[in-house]
Amino acid sequence: MAPERRRQLVLAVVAVALAGLAYRLWPGPTADSVPASSNVRGSARSPGGSAAIDAPDVHLEALEAERAKPQEMTRNLFRFRTKAPPPASPSGAGKPALAPTEPSGPPPPIPPPPIALKFIGTLELTEQKRKIAILSDGKNGVPIYGAEGETIEGRYKILKIGAESIEMANMDGSGRQTIRLTGQ
């Protein structure tokens, strides 16, 4: 081994030995210099600086006491139901319970089914200055073409063709619907 390398190893061993000796001889903290713990109450400290340990009161008999039993569940998150009216007071001295009102008159008419077509684009004929809507029913791959005022599939009438939407209605004029451009 080279003398320079040997000298470096000896110096390293001496440095480690001196560090260990200094650590052991270094004065440790005294009781007066130790700060009080932050989790001990100020009144629980003794005058000598050490903290007196106070255990919390544990009531084991309360752990084994009778508990209230869970009641039957009346709420179902998956069903919609109107809230039940509050029970009438036994003395009858409260407000009179209102009976739910029945809707008067005939039931409202059933709305027509939505138009099951997709608006996928427009075709502009510049020579005739017309817009033609391109529609799809989603069943077969054949597109359906129609201009404003024309009848589509014998059921629907095109009312207006816009840049991003088309307005259509059933042949009888009911069920007016705006269909937005889907691009597919």
C-alpha cells in the first residue's frame, strides 16, 4: 500500500474516533434547560419542571350499557316518493290537515314522440339559391335529403334550415323540435 494512502486511512480512523469521543463527552440536556412539552397542561406541571401525568377518566360501565337499536329504514334512494305529511296532533288543536288536491280537469295531452333523426350537414345549391338538409335515421347508411317546406319520410316537415340546426315538426304541426348539427 502506498504511504500516502496509508496516511489518509489513519487520519480517517483518528477523525472518527475523535468524533465518537466528543459525542460521548458532550454535556447532555439538563432538567432546567428542557422546554416543557406542548401536550401537557400548564396546571399539571410540578414545580420541579417535570410534568405530572394525569390519565383521563374512563367509564368502562358506559361501554357495556344498553344502546338504542337502529330503527327501520323508510328512505330508499332509488325510488321517488313525496314526503309523508306530518302526523296529526293527538289533541287536534293544531292546524287542520290539508287533503292533497286532485288536479281538476282532463289530464294533459300526451306529447308526441321526439323526432328520431340526426342532422348531419347541409348542401347549398348556389345556382338555385337553396339549402338542402342532410339527415340520418341511424338505421341504414342511406342519408335523407330535404329542403325547407318538404316532407321527410311522410311524417315530418322541415320548417327552417340553419347553419348549425334544423327545425322540424310532425305533419300535423305538433311536436316542433330543433335538431342540432351532430356531424356524424
